[in-house]
Amino acid sequence: MSKFGLKVFAPASVANMAVGYDVLGFAIDGPGDEILIRDGTKPGLRITKITGAKRKLPLEVEKNTAGFAALQFLKHIGEDGRSIEMEIHKKMPFGSGLGSSAASAAAGVFAANEYMGCPMETRDLLPFAVAGEQIADGAWHADNVAPSLLGGIILIRDNTSLDIVRLPSPYGLYATVIYPHISILTKESRAILSDTIKLDQHIKQSGNLAFFVAALYKLDLEMIRRSLEDIIIEPQRAKLIPHFYEMKEIALSEGALGFSISGAGPSVFSLCENSLIAENVGEKINAFLSDKKIANDVFVSKINNKGTFKL
Amino acid sequence: MSKFGLKVFAPASVANMAVGYDVLGFAIDGPGDEILIRDGTKPGLRITKITGAKRKLPLEVEKNTAGFAALQFLKHIGEDGRSIEMEIHKKMPFGSGLGSSAASAAAGVFAANEYMGCPMETRDLLPFAVAGEQIADGAWHADNVAPSLLGGIILIRDNTSLDIVRLPSPYGLYATVIYPHISILTKESRAILSDTIKLDQHIKQSGNLAFFVAALYKLDLEMIRRSLEDIIIEPQRAKLIPHFYEMKEIALSEGALGFSISGAGPSVFSLCENSLIAENVGEKINAFLSDKKIANDVFVSKINNKGTFKL
């Protein structure tokens, strides 16, 4: 008897997006994670295989981001006793600031829902995916998970209640994401941040964020260019990323709309008004980093409005 | 020979709008200021009469908000030698938190432009109006002036360069503005504010602001209701306004979308999804304050999308 099975893909994502620390994120086309789900041989969910993770991820369902997200969902619909097997194929780097654990969590719960015949809407899977990512990094937040699962540019009003809205992505908007192969711990990247800011900084940064949101609805690229600036987090974290300001200068001189840190870094990103500029930004920064003997990956992508999907 | 003359009206406005301290403001239909402008008898701009100001406003053009705004504009177009007379009729309260000096500045420059046959677009009069208001309160900011002059809900990305955008006003959105007759100095109201805030507060408040902007574009009243909350400024300033939280409770229990302080106070405002709720909020709070022997004025109005206009 042949087993029923299916495969899903969840994309990487860029959290914070310069203007919206902890409240904005967007998905890119790739890289991402693949999860294969199929009939199992014993009652309960099991993870039978993990590739691309250099043995860093646990096979135990309760301790695995993807497994935990799927299990919470299966419990919710009363199907956690069913025999199910999962294979996880990590196809993106860890600790890169591109939402690797978020992609696993999104893929895990999405796969389980597909396997069960979609009893729930994708939108309603978000809490399970957030619970899954929490296993990996301890925090309950959706700025990577929500775009990875749902696609697009996501604004989160409140992480606790997961009150989110998908913002419009202007046609032609491209992202260039550069992952320099250096390691930053998210913990360190969080610890470096001052827990107070000046009221004036709040006024300026919230003006940038609100203007950026208006710019997306108006599809006004020049408004995006004027507002895409982080005066609070970037100046504190840039020092953890070698050559940050030189990369930024390259991106802006190539015509990028803006340049900042992806999530907690070390990846950085640019938004660009077309693929030509996005490709140029990627090539120039790749050449610059290579010249400095810093290995790096460049990903050029439209804003990914699809999110996680069945392959 | 009969003199050429005309009259303009500039409306009151509500700055901050709960979610956008120093970056948001909207105009209401009334109250407001009237300015009459006509041919003068001697070279130069003169203010010949001021009513409704209890002699608090100077007749000297250079020291008068409306006069200064008009004069800067006339200088800009090289017409400050022309014989012009202005009458200012204050038809709104001072120090109420409703942008009284902003309305005067907007009316002054708008009247001068009309008188000259509209050599400039209204949008381009903003810097002159901001300069006029600066005479009154020392600060260069547009959160009252821009809505008073241009109408609607205005978002200011940057007060220095006056980079602004007009946001959509959902049809049916009403404001109830209550002015309790107590006095608060803007200076005191500014001094009471802490100049630092927690990063967590910034995240939460900027999420509210960005979500509110998205809500306006989506015309989603429930999103407005969830986001229309000020966790930074209101808790600090509410103590200057007697019975603030009781008024807020009345407004919310009547179904208002939100309730907060207008500008630096003492006026307060509600946004409501229709005129019926807005009227009820006004009546109930009026009765409540009257019971406490606090004289007050209530203004119920749609969001005013017209701004300053020729009568």
C-alpha cells in the first residue's frame, strides 16, 4: 500500500524592515525550508529525518520548531494520535537573521494542515507557528513567522494577540538580501540594545514607520525612499556587522530605496524599485565582501506574496 | 471707489490624535478663525482690527501669528509693499488645545494668497503658516497648521522639511471634541513629559500608529478601534485634566472608537463611527462636566477635508 504524502516550502523572511522594529517583516522567494509529511507507521507525530542542519536540530517532536508547531495544531484539532511522519530539509542558513526557525515552524504547521485536508485557514495557523518558533528562540513574536507563513509585508500591531495586517507590496519592488558568513548570536544582538530611547527618536522613527505604511498604500516609491530609515536600532547593531556602512553606501549609490539590517543580523537587505538595481546592489556588495575575504550569499527577490505553499 | 476685499475661514484642529504624538493631526468643521482682507490705504500690510481676542493679540503685523504668516508670503512673492488691510475675527478659544494660533496662521496666509489672485498652491503655503504659528508658540511644527490649512487627517514624517501626506478619512467618521474651561499652559503640558521612553513602549506605540494608518487606507473601523490608544503621552498628561478617565469611560461606553487628549489639552476628543454616537458622547460628557460645575463646549464634526477656505 502506497503512503499518502506531500511536501511544502516555507520561505525566509526579513524582520524589522528598517522602519518597524519588532512590528514589520516581509517574505522573500528563497531560500527556505522544505518539509515532507506522510502516513506514519506508529500512532503520533514523528520526525524521521532532518537534512541540511549539521545535526544541530533535535528529532524529538516536542523540542523541534517544526515538530512542535505541527503537534500543537494536531492537538488543537484532536488528531495528535494519528500516525504521521515528517522529514525536514533545511535549505537555508542558521543564525543568519533570515528567520530560519520561523520558516521551519511555518512549514511544519502548514504541512500538518495540508496533510489533514486543510481543516483550518492558513491565517489561523499563525499561533501554532509562533508557538513553534518560540521553542527555538524563547520569544513569542511574529515578525518572521507571519510573513514566512502568509507572505507579503506584514505589520504586527500586537505580538501577544497576533493582531496583524498584510500591507500592499508595490509592483516591481525588489529586495536584495546579503548574508555575510559571520556569526552573531540573536541573544547578543538583543543584549546590545538600550532599553530606553529619547522621546524625540520615537517621534522621528514612528513618523518614518507611519509614512512608510502610507507609501505602500499609495504605491509611492519616493515616499518609501524618504522614510526607509532606522535611527534607533541600526546605529546600535551596525557595529556587530563588519563593513556595514560601506555596504550601505554601495547600495544607496546604486540607487537602492534603503538599506538596513535583516532581523538581528548579520544579514542585511536593500529594497529596490526594480530588479536591475536589486541585481546591481547584490553584485557590487558581493564583490566588495569577497574582496574583504568575507564569504557571502546574495538573494535577489520580489516581495514574496505567497508565503508557505504546497510543492 | 469701492475696495476689493474677501473673507476666509480656517478651522480648529486636533493634534496628536492619540496614536501620533507630534506627527498626526486632523481638522474639524468648527470652531475656527475668520480673516477679512482688503485694499489698504498705505503701503504695506496692516492689521486694523481684532475681535474675539480680549485684547490678547498684538496688532503689530510682525508679532501677530496671522500677520507674520501673511507677511512672509507677501515678501516671498515680492508684494510686501502693497497696501493691504486685515481684520482678524477670533471665533475660537485660546489655549484650548484646538490649534487656535495655527488657525490664525493658516487663515492669514490663505487670505493673502487669495487676495493676490492665488499665485501659489495652498499646499505650498504651509511653510509660511508654520512660520506664523512659530511666533505664537516658539516651535516649528505642523501638526495643527497642516490640517487647519489643508484639511483632513495629516501625517507629518518630518516637521523640519514639512514632509507630509494626507491620509484617507473613512466615510462616516465623526469627531466629538470637548473643551472644558480650565487652563493649561502648553509649556507646562510639554514640561511634564519625560524625555525618554522604554523601547517596549516605542514598539507598542509605533505598532498602534502604523496599524491606525493602515486602518484608514482599509477604511476599517474595527482596526481603528483596536489601535487608537496612546500609552506614552496620555498617561503623563491626563493628570492635568480633571476627570479625564471618567470622561474616557463615558465615551467608550457610548461606543466611541477611542478617546484621548487634543494637542496639549485641556480639550479632549473622541472618534466615532457615526454622528449618532458622536452626539451621544458629546451630550453625556457635557452633562457629566456640567454636573461637576465645569463649564465646557462640545463640538461634533465630521473630519473636515476642506481645511481653510474662502467664505
